[in-house]
Amino acid sequence: MYQGLNEVSPVLCAIEPEDALWQLLVNEWPQQQAVVLLRSTCDLSELQHHLARLISVEAAGSGRCDFRFYEPAIAEFLFPALTPAQFEQMLGPVSAWVWPWALSGTLVEWHGITRAKAPVLMDRFILDGGAMQALARMTRHNQYNRLAKQLFTQGLLTGEPQQRVDQIARRCEQLERQGVKQIKVLENHLVQQLQHEAHGDVSPALAKESLPGVQP
């Protein structure tokens, strides 16, 4: 869909509820956070043109950057942070934007927004300070969500999907307060903690001198 982003670019296709692909989209892909559903009366080429203009946007203090608007978590965190004008600009010819809300690899429910206003022609889309903060929260949530899914699959986490993510968030924040900042180091230490607990051992103490990037 976007030149230069062939390996990670989203695929836009027209689909109706009676199509065979519909069942795959709504039943199998949501757990992977791999689909968003858009409703629009415009033709596919017009919608593609609008979405293509969102792939590279201006970010406050950072210049132009790639914008993964097609990720379900983007909508969850970003839409509430947008001004009314930004919201209308982002939707353009889209009248409904629906996305799956999955936690720890489990589909919880579908979320979505609709609007009845006439389409807004986009001049340029700018992510201001509030939007950038929302994206930072989204990035952190995605990290916790990915870890919760991984550790649940390994049998190191139990409980409901939201409980798993909340547990990971609390543990990660605790490790960060102890000085663990690098993501991979944090993740490795968290896995070690849960593995020790799964075998009935006391969680290992945080050995700062043995963790790269952590000041004793």
C-alpha cells in the first residue's frame, strides 16, 4: 500500500459481512491485533489516498515520522487525546473506525467510534504534545501486553487478561524504580522472577552490578 514500506505496510481491501474473508477478520485475526475495520462510502482509491497521507506525519519536536495509524492500540490511546479538529482530519472520509481490544493474546471486546459529520479534507496532520504523550502510553501498554501474552503462553502467568497485563505493569514499574531501564534487561529480569516463583523459590534479588546499563 505504501512505497518503501512493503514489509510492514498494512493491506487495504474492500469487504462486506457476507464475504468469506469477513469471518477470518473478525474471528481469528483480532487476537493478533492485526486488523482494523473502517466504514466509508467513498471509493477504495480515495480512501487509500487519505490513509497514505497519514503514514508520514509531523510530530511535535521530532519533525516528520512514520505513524502506525493502522494498529488497534493507536486508536485506543490516540483518539481520546486528539482535538476535535485533529479527530476529524484523521478520519477524513471514514465514518466508523472499529478495532479489537485484545489483552495478553485474548480478545476482550471490540471498540469503535462513529461520526455523522461530513468528511474533512486533510491539509496536514500534526501530532501535538498531547498526542505524543498518548503514543508514549500506547508504547508502554504494548510492551506490557506483549510480555503478558508471552509469559501466559509459557505458563508463568495466570488470571484474567486484564489482570495479567496489570501484574506485568506493576512488576515492570517496580523494576524501573530499582534502576532497570533497558527494555531487554528489564524483560529478562522479569522472566527470571516469574520462573523462580513458579518453582516456589524466592524472587532473585536485583543484582545491579550484573545488569548492563544499571548503575550500582
